[in-house]
Amino acid sequence: MSDTPLWSMARDASAETFRAALSARGLPEDRGVAALIMAARWLRKEILEILLEAGADILGSDARGTTTFTAAAYAAACRGNLADALASVDLLLGRGAALDAQTEDGTSGLMHAAWHGKADLARHLIECGADLNLTDCRGKSALIQACEARYIEFCEMYDNTPPPEEDFSKVAELLILAGADVGLRDTSGKTAGDYAQNAHIVRLIERRSGAKGCDQA
């Protein structure tokens, strides 16, 4: 264990063992960024706290632009107990993590929630003030991703059980009601309404589009 990199220990080592190793070695040259990201990916709140107490760089990113917060949001969207996941998310936000940080391909924490159809996570991030209209490298906002629901196809491709379509509709509804821009177009020229298949979501988008048109008039 003495030769194991701190970033690797951040996944599996006990909090006591990790604290002792960090105390003996100090933060690595990357100021603990790799270890923070690993701890966030596995929602290891105790390890995150130890690293942050030691001064690890909460705003740093890896070569792919992943930050501690985007790693935690991804983990909250696809693994673990939601309450435990949100505890890590809130810890990071309370310590100054960037809520709207985006990876190299433009993915934000809210987009992770939308892509995976996680309404409770999306609601929490919206309530924390997440930017509803950020777009990724394909021009897709969280709302477009929720309406597109491509994660269902992704799961089916790998013979995994996908979330029900209703989960994505719940995310889309939350975003629309929170004020997400329904007129944003992705790089293919499509809006959320072009992807939406749920009748309720289509009506919400039409109403919001109509209201926006009246405001502009």
C-alpha cells in the first residue's frame, strides 16, 4: 500500500489508511486533483473531506476536463444510493466546487442527470441554481438530452435494462417548468420539441414556445 498512488487509494482504502498515507506523503504534484476525482467517482465522501481539508484543488480538472464535481454528478446519476450521492454533491458545492463545470465535450452535472433520466438529481441541481441552458459539443442542452432519451438505446445496445421513458419525461418537465429554453437547437438543427415523444412534454413545449412568442411580440 505504501507505493500505491493516492489517486488509486482514493477508491478502495479506508479513511484511516488514506489519511495516514496523505499525512506521510503530502499532496501530489497535481494538488490532489486525480485523487479527488477518483473519490468523487466512487462517492467516497470521507476521502473527499480528507483531501479538501489538506488543501486539494477542488476546481482542478483532468486531461478530459473532468472536475471533481462533474465526476460526482456522473456517479450520482448512475450508481449508489441517491441520499449518499447527494451528500457528496452537497459537500463539494459547499466547499466551492463549480456547479456548472463542463467536461471537455461540454457535459455538465445537470446533463448527466438528464442523460440518465434521474429526476431527483436533476431537481436537486436545479434547486442549487444549475444553468439550464448550457450546451455540449453537439449543441445539446439538458432538456434536449432528456427529450432525446438516447440512454435507453444505449442500454438496449448493451443488453442492459434501461430506465423507463417516464423518467426522462420527468426530467424534461422539471427543466421546462424551471424555465429551460425550449428553442435551443443542437448542431443538427433540432430542438427539444423535435425529439420529444411524450405527449405531455410536447404540450408543455408548445405552451412555452407560445408564451415566448407572445413575450417577444
